[in-house]
Amino acid sequence: MYSSCAKVFFGFGDKKFEEKKMEDVKREDLLKKIDSLFKLTNIASLRAKELNTGVKKLVDVSPFEKVTTTAVREILAGKVKMKISKKSNE
């Protein structure tokens, strides 16, 4: 386990990834992007499922990062948004 102030870098080719944890993401910052914790949870869950199927990641992350953390980082970066579609009652 690393201390909270330690920085660990993983090198893969010409990219270096700093180890980040989910604790680095603040809920307040996420709620500025998505106005409801319920919506945020659903969007992150759906995006994590997509990432788990092999869809391309929209942000640079460590290959060791979990898909749930990647989904949250994509939302925070503004790469994933919610689209509401209206269904007709026909």
C-alpha cells in the first residue's frame, strides 16, 4: 500500500501513468457536471459496462485502473454526457 503523498509512475512505451485512486475524485466536482447523484451513478455504471466490453477509453488512464474509476474520470473530464430521449406513448 502506498502512502497518500507517494506518487507512483508506470511506464508503457512513451506514456507514463501516475497511479491515481478513486479518492482523488471529489463528489462535489462530479456534481457540477451531473446535477443528481442518482443520474451520476447510473451514467457511471452504464459507461463502466461499455468500457468492460472493450470500448475505447476517452481519457488517458493507467492500464491497471478499474473501469468504474475510468468512467468517473471521463465524466469529470466532460467526455461523457447524458442524453435524454423522449419516447412516444404510441
